[in-house]
Amino acid sequence: MADQHNAELIELDVEQSIWERSFGVFPLVVVGTREPDGADDLAPKHLAIPMSWQNYFGFVCTPRHNTYQNVRRSGEFAVTYMRPAQTVLASLAATPRCDDGSKPIAGALPTFPAERVQAALIEGGYLFLECELHQIVDGLGDNSLIIGRIVAARVAADAARASDLDDEDLVRDAPLLAYLYPGRFAEIANSTKLPFPAGFKR
Ligand SMILES: Cc1cc2nc3c(=O)[nH]c(=O)nc-3n(C[C@H](O)[C@H](O)[C@H](O)COP(=O)(O)O)c2cc1C
């Protein structure tokens, strides 16, 4: 194995996107929005994380996508955190639109309606967020950051942490999906407690 301290470093061209030159670990969520004609739209996003220790959630999206336009118009969206067995479903949600602009795959995926916002959630996910638009940050190159305030959230019972449950067992029994951008994925079932420094406080 290469000595990490002495690994040769390759200078990356920052005029180009650097994120394809190595792998990164991301979640894979499906964002649900409502199209102007009332149909559900669904699209996978991996540039997606909590935006605060409070209940805000953000994802990166290009204004070229209907997801962006739908959120800007309706002011709301829903988020499903997908499980490893749902990787194909998440990927299918990125099926290109038909020539007439419709996206039939969005109607073919197994969904149920969010309760506080007008958008669809994916059956079988493990964490479900319903968000009202808080802020859009445009101008990140071709992309924008969409931040929502979480107004409702549900977690699947088998994925919920509990004081009488061991976290290691929980992750093993309800594994997590990691998208290894670009183009690979992993099922995370094995995990180890992080060794926090003594006296650590958030
Ligand atoms: C695994 C995966 C992850 C993706 N992550 C993102 C993302 O983080 N941001 C983004 O704008 N598009 C992302 N996309 C692309 C869009 O989801 C895709 O182009 C989608 O079809 C757009 O649909 P819409 O026009 O209905 O919004 C991803 C696609 C895949 C397959």
C-alpha cells in the first residue's frame, strides 16, 4: 500500500470541474416537486445535506431542471432518503424527459403523497422530509443552492435511533446508501463509533 504521507500529488486544473478526478461520498435522495400541470416530478440529487443543526435542508440543482423551476414557482418540495436496494429507482428518476417535456417515469415510481407540501415521496425510503422554500442561492456556476425549511419529517421505524438500540446494530440491519460520485455506489452496513476527542462538544 502506498505511504499516504509521501503519495505523489497531482495538480488539478481548477478551470475544470475537479470532482470527477477522485471519488467522494454523498447521500442519494430523491426530490419531489409538482409540475405546472399538477403532475409529480421526481429527480435524484446527491449534492444534498442538512444546512444547519436546526431543521434546514439544501440541495444543489441547475435552473435548467424542472425541479428548480417547480420549487421556485411552488415554494415547496419533498425529500426521500433512499436505501441501497432502491438505487435503481433513484437512478431511474433521472430518466430524460420526452420530446414534449413530459417525464412519464415520475408517474411510474412507487410514491405516496407528502402531507404538508404538494409533492411525492418514494415508498420504502428511510427518511422523509417536507420542506418549504427558505432561500435560493443562484450563480454557483451553472448551479444553484435550494434551501428549504423542514416543516414535517418522518423516519422509518427500522431506521430510527433509540436509547435501547445499539447504533452499530441499527446501521447493520438498516444499511445506508452512499453515492460515490462519479458513478459508483456502496451499501454501508458496517460502521464503527467515531473516536471523539476527550471533552468534545458540538
Ligand atoms: C445518481 C444521480 C445523482 C444526481 N445528482 C444531482 C444533483 O445533486 N444535482 C442536480 O442538479 N442534478 C443531479 N442529477 C441529475 C438530475 O437529477 C436529472 O438530470 C433529472 O432528470 C432532472 O430532472 P427534472 O428536470 O425533473 O428536475 C443526478 C442524477 C443522478 C443519476
